[in-house]
Amino acid sequence: MRYKREFIGEALGTFVLVLFGCGSVAVSVLFDAHQGLMQVALAWGIGVTLAIYLTRHLSCAHLNPAVSLAMVVSKRMSARKLPTYFGAQFAGAVLAGLILYALFAPSIATYENAHGIVRGTPESIKTAMMFGEFYPNPGSTAAVSLPLAIGTEAFGTFLLVMMVFALTEGCNVGRPNDALAPVFIGLTVTSIICLIAPLTQAGLNPARDLGPRMVAWLMGWGDAAFPDHSGGFLHVYVFSPLIGGALASWFFGRVLEPAMNFPGDNCDCKSDEPDSTK
């Protein structure tokens, strides 16, 4: 494989991210292990941080199709690499979903029996949410329409990608040390989840949603995994993050980067990413 190194990095990193993140949702639903949104959000943020540390030397740790597309839009990565990155991210997310199901399948069945949940019915969204996201959040009383869900996911991903650029680009002299950047990216994910998860569960990542959602569909949730037959879930959790990431790339390149690199600031605006992203 031409891009074997990148494929391994993206698949492994996305696997770790989804395993810890979706795992935190699973133990919260099944065992009431977490008290409040912040604990789940922190678990996601820690998962992101660890995944970046593990794989950034291999593939620069995009771990998200929205980030990879943003890198192409900003000309920081060749478009030829997109199929490799997208495929690896999806594969890693599917594998994480399969492992989670293998770990918790008996507990899921016990939970469903105890609560009178028949897998595949609308009520089984309560357990399907351990894999894919839903709007409105099944655990929330928020009122969320399809347009609002689309805008929420696009905005959340916009914030994430903008912060990724800001935390790694050389033109931002206020960025943290390169060794600490993954920590702040993880904290960014935590903060965004705390903001929008009550509305849409905060997907922010097409691979993270679609991969485990497909596992849920295969393991018997059926229509409960894809309850919106008009395709709304694809718009909310796949297309919206891609659009939000692309817009963030444009905004950073056209607005923030020139402002940060204003003449006289003695700021050399060069990416901290390894040459493999170019």
C-alpha cells in the first residue's frame, strides 16, 4: 500500500479515540458509571489526546474526515491521500464499535431485558446511542429540529478544526508547546461536547459516528440505528462536520492566519505539521 504508514496511524488513532469515547457512553448507559455530562466529555477529550500522542508521528493524527478535508482545503495535505485517510478512519471506527459490542453484548442484553427494550424498536435508541449519535440527545429534553442539528454539528466542528489549526500553526505565537498541543486539542473536544452534546450528542466526526452506527445496525438495532429515513442523520453527522471543517480551514487561512502574520509582528507563519502532511 502506497500510504501504509498513514493508514496504520489513522486507523489505530481513530480506533483508540472511538474505543475510549464510545466506551464512556456505554458504561454510562449500562452501569450509570458517570454522573453528568462533564465526565463523559472528559473521557472523550482524554481519548482524543491519547490517540494523537500515539499516532501523530505516523499520520499527523487527523483521526477525523473533517480534519483531513480541512487539511486538503488549506493545501496542507495532498488530495491524493484523502481516500487512504477516510478509509483508515472509518475502518478504525468500525473496529472500535465491534470491540465495544464484543465487550458489552451480554450487559446490553441484560439491560434491555431489565428495561423491557426490544432491540430494533424506537425505544432501543436508548442503547443504540452507545454507538452512534442521535438528535435530540435521548437523555435530554432539548427540542432540536433537523436544520438546528445540522447547524449545531457544523458549528461544533468549525470550532474544533479552527482550534486544531490555531494550536499547531507556527504563526500563532500564543500556541502551547508542540508536546502539549494534543492536550489542548483534547480539552477543546471536551469543551465542545459540554456545549452541544445536550442537542446532538456532539458527533463532530463522520467516521466516529458512521462506523459504530453501522455496527449497531448489523447487530440488530436495524431501523433504530438509522431512524430518519429521509437521510437526515447523514446530513447531521456526516455532511455537516465536513462542511464545518472546510469552512474553518477557509476562515483560518483567509482571516486568522493573515492577521496573525501581520507585517512587523516578527512571526514566521509555517505549519508545525511534519512534511508528510504537505
